[in-house]
Amino acid sequence: MWKFRKWFNAGPREPLPLPEGAFDLLMPEFVADPNSFYKQMRAQRPLAEIKQGGYLLTRHTDIVAAFSNRDLGNRPSRFSVLSARNRGKYLAAEVAGNIPPFQDMPDHRLSRRALVSATLKTAKEQTPSVFSSAQDCVAQQPCGAVELISAIASPFALETGAALVGFEADLEELKRLSTAFFLLFAPIANMTEFQATNQELARARHLLSDALKQRRAEARGDVISRLIEFQRMEPELTDAQILDCALLVFADAVENIEAGIASLIHRFLTTPGFAEMHREVSVEHLVQEGLRLDTPAQTIPRVAKCDTEICGQMIAQGTPVLLALASANRDETVIPDPDTFNPLRDNSAISFGMGRHSCIGEHMGKTMIAAMVSALLERGVTLANPAEQISYHARIGHRWPNHLAIVLR
């Protein structure tokens, strides 16, 4: 073990002062470096009121407890445009009602069982083709400088995600649809944008309906075909649920995957001694540790189902509570030397949630990221601008890089 110590590059930034009052999750300083603020929150304000409405929970032990807290649920509050009362008014509310991230029991059980079965079978069966697609994608690139996200990570995620799900459209439209879907996971304040989101969801359903008809006639080894198989055994699963669950898997296989690829490549190439590490440690462990430090999905939203108490604070019914997985993954009371990249550590990370609230696409996501980072590292890659600080989209709940320039050998 002694030789691994020289790899581990500890050195968190100095913690920034925590602003008074409700915390702004879109504050530029937080978008640029959330981990310094998470550290301050864990020490001073583990349940922090946020400007966007609700609270942010940051300690590992509190977040683990929240996953099993029956007073917290997934279903949007009655004040949300995604609430059940709006299902006849907005397609977005209907879509939310059909997918696990916005469902409570008993609805959650059926859709989750269907998706777990479909995604695991598909991911395991298609793993060789995913790695082959990544190799082909990288091999097509000429030597020299290239923008990783737009030229490699995004096309790979779109094409591979669409193939795994059974979704057919041109890449530009696929990207637009996945982006629109993820707007459901952010606070909805602009009704003009929300109406546009509903239109994109309608378009996605139309395309997926065509795919559903085709798979009924001829099954393939994709998620839609697997969901049809599940429906034959469990006929209470509706066609609308199949369409919306397929869209969930596809969007997650695009946005978080392209972000994860860029974040991990940046992490790997800025870690001293990584070349030796890459030779000695499996790509699975490298990806797992990379996602602990740089998880694209920063928070999981929950909603108080009744008046309840968390960390000594009374939370009113209907109040959102965001579980900061990224903060839990760096909690020094649970994870030793948490800011150090150490792929040999015992894993206490909760990058993909826990239990029945864990990410259904975890296996598929890790496979896609591992395939692409392996292909890039085997080809040979360096940062085009090693001193440049990576920048991120200003959005709540996710940390997605804007761009990353690399050089391929």
C-alpha cells in the first residue's frame, strides 16, 4: 500500500464564508466550487434554507437517515406545477406521475420494478457493444485538439443511449429532448419555458410511441423491448408508463453521462501519478472514485409529506428537502481524507442514492462512462489547457461542465 500514497493528492481549498440568510444555489461562487460551501454547511448549517425554496441537507448520516424517513416522499407537492392535480393540464405533470423520481408507494413499486428489470438486463447484455461503440467513437477522431463534450462525449452518449433504449431520431433532436426532460428536475419559474418543455415532451412521446409499435412487432434487446416483456407479465404497467420510463432512462444516459465523462477525464488528468494508477487499478474502481468526487447528480429532491422535524428544524408539509449526495461523498466524519482521489478506499459513497431511492440506471451509467474513459486513456489524451479552470452550467441539482478541451495522440 505504501506506493499508492504518493498518488493521493489531498488539498481542499480554503473554506469560503457561508452567507447569511437563505443560501442561493445559483450563486456563481457555489456553481464554481460547491464543495467548499458544502464543508461549511456540514459544520455550521447542516440543514440550510435555500433561496430557491426548501432546504438543503448536507451531512452523510442525516442524508442516509432521510432515505428511510417515511415523512419524506418523491411526489411533488400540491403547489408544484408537476402535482397530480395538474396531470390533465400539463403533460409534464403526467410524465412526472409515471416515473419513479416523482412517485411514492404504491405507484413507485411497479415502475421501479419494471425499470430495474429492463435496464439491468439491457446493460449487461449490451456491455460489449457499449465498449465497442466507445472505441469506434474515439478512433474516428483525428490527432490533436478537440472539444471533448461536443465532439466525443455528447455524440457517444446520444447514440449509445438511444440504442440502449430503442429511441430513434437525429442527434440534434435527441439532445433537445433530453435537455427538455431534465428541466423537470429544476425549479420551474418561467412558464414560457415550461410550455416549451411540454411541447418537447409531446414530441418525445410521439417518437417513443413509434418505437413501441415497432418493438411489439419485433422485439430487440433494448429497454423498450424489455419493458414490453415486463408488461406482458404485469399488465397494469401502461403504455404511457413505458414511454415515460424509457424517456427517463434515455435522458439520464445522455446528460449525466456526457458530464461524467468530462468530469472524470479532467479529474484523472489533474491527479498526480494517475498514469501509474491507471496501470494498477481497474477502470471500475477509478470510475467509482471519480464519481464520488465529481458526481454529475449533486442532489436528490424529496418533499415533506407531513409536518416533520429534521436536524431540530420543523419542516412544513409540502416543503422540498434536497439531499446533497455530493456533500455526503466528502463528509470527513464518514470518509477519511475525503478530498483525496483514492480508488483503493472502502466505498461509503452514495453517488447513486440508496435502497429503493437508488439510481435505476447506475449500472448502465457506470458502463457507459467506463467505456469512454477507457477508450480515451488507451488512445492517449492530455488537457489542451492544463491550467484552465473548468466551468459549469448554472443549474440546481446537477454539476455539468460547459466544455473541456483535450488533445488526442
